[in-house]
Amino acid sequence: MRQTLLPYGRQSLTDEDVRAVVDVLRSDWITTGPQVEAFELAFAETVQARHAVSFSSGTAALHAAAFAAGLGPGDEAVTTPLTFCATANAVLYQGATPVFADVSPDTLTLDAVAVESRVGPATKAILPVDYAGHAADLDALLALAARRKLIVIEDACHALGGRDRGRPIGSISHMTAFSFHPVKHVTTGEGGMVTTGDPALAERLRLFRNHGIDRSARERQGGQLWQYDMRVLGYNYRLSDIGCALGRTQLARLPDNLRRRREIAARYDAGLRGLPGLRLPMVRPGVEHAWHLYPIRCDRTVTSAGRDEILRALRAEGIGANVHYAPVHLHSYYRERFGYRPGHCPIAEDVSANEISLPLFPGMTDSDVEDVLSAVTKVFGYWSA
Ligand SMILES: *Cc1c(COP(=O)(O)O)cnc(C)c1O
């Protein structure tokens, strides 16, 4: 048994990252300076998007996308309950109403048929989530969006580096949001990004992250004396040069990061296939998974213990497995405000009750991976006998 708890996710930082941050600290600009544009350009190139706009968090990125999409009071946006609450909260920040549709039981991403059944006259946007790093059913959702004149804001906080039918995540939807929280593929400490192919949306995203003011401090220094104009109500959602410098060196290692994540997922697939009592994640043909999470599901027709008991046993073995997620509509805020009850999205609720995310991050050693396999084999063997 392990002496120390293996976390489910963890940042990978190198001396090169440290040097990049220290160089910025010694330079003239520590916030909105040259690193911001350099990071945005590198990011746009990585995901083959025309525009990339950085933000102070993934949540701020989602909020800005909800603003740029024009969401406001009286509007609805359809999203998945199997996500971090920030996806749906972004809709609420704009005074609009999130509407939850169920997920498909294989990929655990929004079911396009379920989405269509929740689209009504007030619907303005769809917010799919690339759960665990597996692309949502983007072509079906974009076709539905085209028919009903909706905007697709893809929450790709799990899916940097993933692809769908050859296209990089970040180049497909009207807007795509990413997070640079330490457990994600690339970290800036806190940070986020929105990519889009539409210059008008990019302009609105840039306005929103800087108080709705149409000039950066740098441009003002070059040209005008002191004037600036606030055109819309925005926020200070800027990502600093310190963060962007870190983002650039992190992004340069994304291919290595993805390779290691895929190696670990393949080892889990091989080591756990056929084990009674658990279901492994599936990958739809044409999808290149980014493997932010490796979500297994307890099969309650086989296991004599519930998920929480299994999770507790894994923790006792030193395996810091986790759960993604509690269904958003069943958090007390959503229940109290909207009156949601269990049964609203039965598949997502069932997944949520039985899911376990195994540790998965590029810094895991082969022996960490073997520790996870033996603990899972032991624990499921005990309760599936
Ligand atoms: C991490 C995450 C967010 C929020 O990103 P932050 O950078 O933590 O604000 C939103 N949605 C999903 C699916 C996430 O995993």
C-alpha cells in the first residue's frame, strides 16, 4: 500500500516554467504586456482558431462567452448537469436561465436529442461540455444550432489538445472556453481562454474582460494622452503577463503532456478491461480523447457496495480518486431557486451516483499507475465476488 495519497490531478512545472515567470517579474510589464498577446497567438495556433482571448479564469472565460453570445434576462441556454457548476453559473451571471438536458450514457456528454426537446422560443445558446476530455456531439449540436439560430459555447475546460473528426477542439464551435487551473492540461495558476472564428465575438470578448473599455493601457501610452471610453459593462477579467509567460512554456509541452495522459489511459484500459463490477470510459469513433479524467463507473448490478464505500476503500489504499460531478441542478442553490428534484436528468444523476475518477496527470510514474491498478483490482474484487 502507498505511504502517500496519490492525487487525482496535479500540475507539472519545470525549471523552464520558473525561469519564464522570473523573467517577467524582472521586466517592465508584469500585467497586460507583451506576454498576453504572445500567449494568445500561440494558443490560437495550437487549436487552429482565428482568435484567442485570455481571461483570469475558466469561469471568467465562460461568463465572457455568455456575454458575447448576447445572453440576457428572459433568455435560456441549454446545458449539461454533469459538469462543474461554473458552466451553468455563467448563464446566471448574465441574468439568463440555464436549462438542463440529459447526457448520453456512453460518452457522458450532452445528448443532442435531449437538447432538442429542451429548446424553446426563449433558447439562445447551447453549452456542451467535453466531459473528461471527450468531445461532445458537436456536429449534431451545431446542426441543431444552425436550424434554430442558436450559439454554441463549448466548455472545453477538460479537452485542450483533443480532436473531433480531425478538427482540434477550439476550432469547431462558435466559441470555446478553456481553463488553466492547475489540474487542467496547461496551467497559469488561475486563467482561461475563449477561442472563436468570429472577429465580432472576439471584439466583444476583449471589451468584456477590461471593464467594457475599448483601449488597453499600452495603446493609450502610444497614442492618446489619457482618454478612454467605457462602452459596455465589463469586468476586470484580465490574465497577467506573469500567468501568460507560464502559459507559453506550459503550452509548448502540451504534446508531451497529452502523450503521457494517453499512455496512462491505455494502461488503465488494458489493466481493468473485463474486471467485474466496473465500466470503463468509451471513446466514440472519430474522437481523439484529451484524457483530463479517466472516469470509471460502478456497476451496481454486480457490486455489493455503493460508490462512496468503494471510493473510501480506494482512499484507504492511498489512491486519491474523486467524483465528477454532483449534478448541477441538484445543488441546493439550483433546487431552491428553480425547484429541481431528482429525476429531471436521470442518466446524469445515475452517472453521478456511480462515477469514480482515477488519478490521471502527466507526472504520474509507471509505479503510480500500477498502484492504481492493484488498488482498483483489489477493491472491486472484494465487492464484486
Ligand atoms: C475547471 C472547469 C471550469 C472552471 O474553470 P476555472 O479556471 O476553475 O474557473 C469550468 N468548467 C469545467 C468543466 C471545468 O472543468
